[in-house]
Amino acid sequence: MRHLSRHQYLHATDGCRLAYRSGGPADGTAVLLLHGMAGRSDTWDGVAGALIDAGRRVIALDLRGHGRSARATSYPLSDFSTDVITLLDQLDLAQVDLVGHSLGGWVALSVAAQQPQRIRSLLIEDAPIPPHDTSGATTNPSVPSVRRLLASMGIRRMLAIVFANRFDLRMRKPILAALRMPAPAWWASLAAIDAPTLLLGASQSHLAAERLPLLATAIPHATVVVLKGGHRLHTEHPTAFLDAALPFLGE
């Protein structure tokens, strides 16, 4: 069932056309939903329906290179968070609840660190966690290589996702490589996050859920909850996801 509008469009600071969908009462507390790599905004349709039923205004963005958003010539990680801030500015959203899955979770953390005053609460679902230094990159990598990602998904499934979700396959190598690089400045920036933060891990994910407590120590008001299931909790285990998410977002 469709709970969100048809796609609406805006332009990023570099001119890239971005698509988003929205729904719910205009005066409801806004929730911005960010999908993961190779996803698109309608991955959130079930969650959006539950949030709209609770009286929330919901916005779901197609990240650049995904869905109805345009492809870019290159994909530095910083462009994704800049796009989200541009969306908040153009929709005149002074404060939102921010929900991000996987790559969208990394983006959400970065936005919350850059503009903490705009984030009322922060929910991160099974996000990649870059290493803090070179020892973390080699001994406990949280982000899979392209080879491991393809092994976990299968080439046929990956290609189906590429075509169905209009995913720019060119981004997979640079994005995964960037997320595997030590990021001490990113880790330091997390101390600026002022919002209550729920870090949701997945017990059967290809990402390293055991690193979530380390992430929580870097964020002032963070709580960790690990749910049973795979990487896409909100679509594969929607009841468990909503049981955790709705009370948190409603506080």
C-alpha cells in the first residue's frame, strides 16, 4: 500500500537532482527516512504508514544515485550528508527525527554531528561503522569488502536490485572503500550529537554488531538494541523494528 506521495524534486548544491516523497499531516512532527545503499525511498513504505497513523509528517529521500534521484559523476561520502541538509533547508524543517538504515545510517550520524540542533531524535539501523584507526581497520572491520558483500547477497540478487532500484553500481566500490578507511575526525565529530540516539543492530547481519557499544560510547545519549534478524530489519522483520522504533520516536 502506498502511504507516501509521488516523487517531488529539488536540486543539491552541485546541481544533482534529488527525489523525495512525503506524507502525513503537514503540522505533524517531521520524520526523515534515509535508505541504505542499493535501496530507495519506498523501502520505508510500511514504516511510513505506521508513522503517519501515529500523526507524524514523513519524508523519505532517494539518495543520489538511487531511485528517482540523479546519478552523480562521483560519490564522496560528504555529498550525501550535504544533500540531506539541503533537503532540510528547502523544506524549512527546523527540527526532525532522523532515521537511517545502513549507508543512510552513516549519513544520518554525519548530519546529526554537523547540525545537532536540528535533530530531535536519531534512530540508526544496522549502519556501517568505519574504523577509528588502522588497527581497527585490520583487526575488526565493520564494513564488508565488495567481494564479501556480493558473497552475502549473490550476484543475481545484486543485479536485480540494481535494475529495480535504479542504483548506480559505480558507487559501490568507492563508497565501501571510503567506509573501510580509518575516520578519526568522524569519530570525534559524534560527540556533538545532542539527540537521544537508538542504535539498532541485527544479529544475523553481514555488518559487525559487536562494534555498536563502541559507537555508543562516542555518542552522548546513545542506547544499543540488537534485534534478531538480518541487515534489513525494517522490511524483513517489520514488527520487531516498529516495536523498537515507534516508542522511541514517540518519546
